[in-house]
Amino acid sequence: MGIDWYDMIARRNGGYQGRAKYTVVGRSAEDVYEERLVEMLPTFRSVLDAGCGHGEFTLKMSRHAEQITGFDNSAEMIRISQSLLESSGIGNVEFVYATTKAELPFHDGQFDFIYDRRGPTSILEHPRILCSGGTIFGIHTDVTDVRRRLSENGYVDVTIEEFNEAVTYFPSGVEFALNFSDTPGNPDFTLPER
């Protein structure tokens, strides 16, 4: 899976969004994350959304922030983001095409808050763009890897919480296959040969 996969998802799904129908029972980590993010954003002046996808979530969070810059490594996602931004009339958001696999196009200490909603954990390997005393807030599935990367890159005062209170139900095998097909790294399980 690489950038081509994300570009394909953007073209096929209209952004980084799934096609599956499902029901979530219980309080999901996504809900907890969004609630906390809304509370935190007003206390920071310069915010980075690492791996902003098609920008819909960035635009939603913009009403709680002074300034948000969103970046993604998919040109197609950024194209959709720019289109959504232009039609929104929102003035405190900027979208940038960039990848964590290279030097990021941001100044040292440019951001006092970086949030990463299932975006690239490799943002942790770019501590220079976070100002001294800044905060990174993320949601990820592989806590062990995140903990290791934080330690290797010199982050301090790290708190990691795990939330496993929700269960996702799919009404059919087709919907389950759609969900997996829209998950990074997976082939399209909806194709006839699967």
C-alpha cells in the first residue's frame, strides 16, 4: 500500500471515507477522541492536522481553532480538500500536499499542537515542527508501535489511553467486505475474484 492506494480511494469514494454500512454499539474511541479534541483546540494558536485526508474533519474542527494546517501525502485527497475549503468560506484553514517520508515543508517549532486522527504515525519522527512544550494528540490502533516511536524520538510526558468499549456490527458479509476494502493496506474484497 502506498500513495497510489490513497489516491484510488479518493477517486473511488470521494475522499478518505468508507462505503460500508454498520452500527457501532458503545462509546467508540473515535467519539472520545473528537470530544477531547474539541475541548483542546481553543487553547492552541497553530494547529497541524497530520494526514488530513479529504479535509472534511479538518474543516469541522476549524470552528474550534485559531488556525489549522492540514497535510496529506495524497494529491487526490488534497485536491478534494481544496475544493471543500473553497466552497466552505472558512478562512482559518490551509491544506498542503506533503509526505512524512521527506522533510516536511514547515518551520521549526511552527505548531504548538499536532493532531493525528488515524494519520501517519511517522509524524512522530518529525519533532522539529512541534514547538517546545507543544502537544501531539492522536488515535491509533497499534499502541505498542506508537509508544516505541515516541520514545525513540525523544518525546516526554507521554500519556497513552486505550479504549475498547465499542463493538462494530455489519449487517452482511458484503458490508464487512466493503469495510475491509476501504482499510489501508487491504485489497478490494468486493471484486469477483475474491
